[in-house]
Amino acid sequence: MGSSTKKQIKKTREPATAAAADALSDQFQLLRSITNSSAMDKTSIIVDATKYIEELKDKVERLSGEATTAQPPAASSSSSSSSSQNPQPMSEQVTVETLEQGYSINVLSDKNSPGLLVAVLEAFDELGLEVLDATVSCSDNFQLQAVGTGQMYW
């Protein structure tokens, strides 16, 4: 009696475990496709995704720097005098999260600069990303939350 109960419990766990393994495998394949990774093992896919996130951070920092230097001379001189009176390090943060069928990207910066939104959206386009939904705040700071799909091209 007791052994048949154990076998029955064991059988009910197997389909759930298999479904979880399938779901995890699907998530890794999605991550692999989003990061354009040719790796097959899970560790290498995660390493490629980490490298890709770092590349996105570098690109956002570069674009932010370009947007800051592209300010008109009058605005640039007034902002440089105020920054010399109150020097504060600029904080930037980029997070990328894979979703079931796409990605979610959050870009935060303590300082907003003219053209930053356009630069970030152009970066997405260069990477082959299609933004399906986005929420943006460009007042004193810059915040972008975007959800999209696409194959990463780098």
C-alpha cells in the first residue's frame, strides 16, 4: 500500500518538473535570441547576456555624453557655471530584463539633456529593437521604461 502511494506522488511531480524545465529552457532560448548569442549552454548564454547589458550601459553613457556636449553655447555656459558651484556626480542606470516574448529596458539618469530621448531611441533602432510601449519622463531627470521585441544586432 505505502509503496504505491509513493509511486503515485512521484509520478505527479514529474510532469510539473518537466514543465518547469521546459519553461526555463524557453526563457534561455529567448535570452539567447535577444542577445544574439551563439552559445548553446546556459552559462555561456548568461555570460553573453551580461556582456550585452554592459554594452548597452556603455552606449547609453556615450549617448548621454554626446547629448550633453550638443547643447547650445548659451545653455552650456549657464549649466557649467551652476555645475561648478554644486559639483555632483551624475548617476545613470540601465537595466534590461527578458520577458516571455521580448524585453524590458529601464534607463534612468539624474540629469536630462536635450536630445537624450531621441539618442536612446536611435540606439534601440541601431540594435534592431522595436519598442512596443514606453513611458518617459524628461523633466529634471530622465526616465525611460520601454517594452519591446526584436533581434539584437551588434
